[in-house]
Amino acid sequence: MLALVILFLSALTTMFIAFLKKPLLTLFTSVVGLTVTGVVLVCSYYNQTDILASYEGVKFGMYETLFSVAAIVFTILTILSGYEQFKSNEEHTGDYMALLSFSLLGAMLMVSFENLFVFFLGLEILSIPIYVMAGSNKKDPISTEAALKYFITGAFATGVLLFGIAWLYGATGSFNLEEIRTALSAEGGLSSMAYLGMLLIMSAFLFKIGAAPFHFWSPDVYDGSPAPVTGYMATVIKLGAFGAFIKLFSEAFQNMYDFWMPVLVFLAILTMFVGNLSAIRQDRFKRFLAYSSISHIGYTLITMIVLTDNSIFNSWFYLTSYGFATIALITVQIIVNDKGDRIEALKGLGRKNPFVGFVAVASLLALAGVPPLMGFFGKFLVFIDAIAQEPLLIVIALVNSSIGIYYYLRIVIFILQKPEENSSTDLSFKPTFLQMLVLGICIIGLIFGGGILLL
């Protein structure tokens, strides 16, 4: 709980320091605040010395801490990679960084909630700043369209969620997770109201994580949002939403597993095929990442379907590996700075800047699940944990992984090709120190992330 207070105060301080119109000082304040938040969070977990831990609505156990630390790291990387874009408007540099920090606060509340009131509060704190950030490129009508679509569909999903919570409260008489589980486990607790409430809540979660058929907002919003915001949505928001999703259903709705598990099996298969088959046809980079993100949500849903003792860790590990790869690719997109956001603009990247090209290739291969990168171990954990319980589902997932390898390798070939002499592609980019730092951190995470399993 103390970490949440520190994060809030650091975001507020960042906003006020921005009045000085010194972008570097604003960046320093934001990054230091996020770092201190992470350190306090970890220390509070290991030492159990949080002076505000008596509040029962929030609990930071091992898995809540893991999800939160990963979200903090990805927020820092997003701010560093997008700094050049943020500082182009000195009046709003601090606003951008503060909004991302406030949104992170919502993500941390979502993964640590102990009652549905705190969860809803976290969801709104997570979402509202991103509605603003998605439309922050005011000169681009596509950015405005992305913000409007995200706001309208997000508001609709929030309404569905509240309706589901209301039905669940009517069935159980409580917002507390433990009390909900007890009520649903009691004889006669599984009423039609409980089933309806659970389905409505599930629908809202599926929208937030971008699973098919609730994915329709993702490609347009990812495409229209500024690149750093796209990276944040693809990583931190998915971490927060999925962390809350698996926590709620594994704890409160465990007694209804036989009802919602077949639904998730169907939706996981649909999500994998929709994401992978749609990604093949994309020629714009952020739309490609959007459909790639959808396919990876399909794989991550497998951890909920089998719901073993390792499911929460496996989902965290998978989303963390996916996050490092996605942040790296978004940073590459920012460096290349192609106004048309064409995948073709990556042609010759490996020859112009071998390090940037190497990170891009490694990130794509990690998303494809090629060993020995962290993405391979993420898929391995998910598949090996589920193969005994759902062998047919894993076969379908392997087929989809093969499709993914095809379109990831297509982009790898673009990067390694020699650019045509008469090509209009501009490769005169100059990565900044911060962008190179982000790429370095991401590649270290992708290469050595598998070592986490040895700890």
C-alpha cells in the first residue's frame, strides 16, 4: 500500500515540476519516482514492514508483487523510449509522464484488489489516462479517432462490468473475494444471478485484454495512438487486466470452473486464429503488433483454462517475455520514424544499424517462440503445464505458433535485406542514448530472462 502512495505522489510531483519546462528534470523525477515505488514494493513484500498494510482492500502477495514490478519496469521503458516524442511539446511533457504513472497506479490496484470496489477503482484509474494519451497527437485525425473509439468501447465495457458486479452482489451479498467464494461454494450458492454476473464480468475482462471476438477496438486504437502509448497498452494494460482476470476467476469463481472453462477454450482457439491469420495480411507495423498481441492473449488464456498451481506464474512469465519484445519493437518503430508506419520501412535496418537490427530480429524471434530466447520459455511453460489436461488445445496452439513463425520471419527477412537503391525508405535515423538504453535492457531481458526459472 505504501508503494501506491509513493507512486501517486511521484506522478503528482512530475506534473508540477513540468511547469519549469525542463524535460530532463521531469524525466528524472518520473523515473526516480517509479524506481523508488518498485524498490519499496519489493522491500515491503520481503520484510512485511508496510505501515499501511492494514487496509484489507489491497494485498501485495508474491504474484501481485511480480505483476506490479513488471508493470513498473515496462512503464519506465515506455517513458524512456518515448521521451523524444514527449519533449517535443514542453508544455505537456510532464503531463504525458504523469498520466502514464497514474495509469500504472490503476494497474497495480487491479492486480492487488481484494474486493470488487477496489478493482473497479483500479480499472478506471488505469483506463481514463490512456483515453487521453491515445488522442494526444492532436494534429493527427487518426489519433483522435483512436481515442474516441477507445473511450466509447471502454465505457460500454465498463457498463457491462458494473452490471455484472451488480448481479454478483445480488447473488452473494458481498464485494469481497473471500466472501464471494464462500457464498458460491455454499449449497444453493450457484444461482442464475451468479452465472449471469460472472458472464458479464468475463465479457468486460475479455474486452480489456483484447480477446476475440472482443478485439475489434485493438487494431484501430493501436494504429492511431502515439507509438509509446501503443507500447504501454500492449504491455502494462494487458499485465494489469490479465493479472486481475486470473486472480478473480481462480479465487472467487473457482467453484464455477466447469461452467466458464469450456467458454474460455472456445475463445482461446478463436483468439489465436483471429490474431495470427489477421497478422499475416498487415502492412502497417502497429496494426501488425495489434493482431500479434491478440494471438498472444490466446496463448495466455491457456493458463486460465488449465488453472494449475503454476498458472499465475506462467501467465506472468509469458506476458513479461511478450512485454520486453513488444517494447523493443515499439522503440525500433520510434527510431525508424516512418510516417506511414509501413513494415516495408524496416527493410535494410540490420545493415544500417546492426545493433538496432539485431534487437528487432531477436524480439520478433522471441514472439515467435524461438529458443533460447525468453519467449520460447514462456510458451514452453504454458504448453507443458497444459498438455496433460488439454492435449488437443495444445496441438491447436502449436499450429498457430507455426503460423506466427511465418509472419514473424517475413519481417525478419525485411530487416536483413539490402535496401533497394531507388527505395524511398529513409534510413538516416539516429537512435538517442535513451532509446539505445531501452533496447539494451530489452535484449538482456529476452536473452537472460529464462534464467528466472532457475531462481
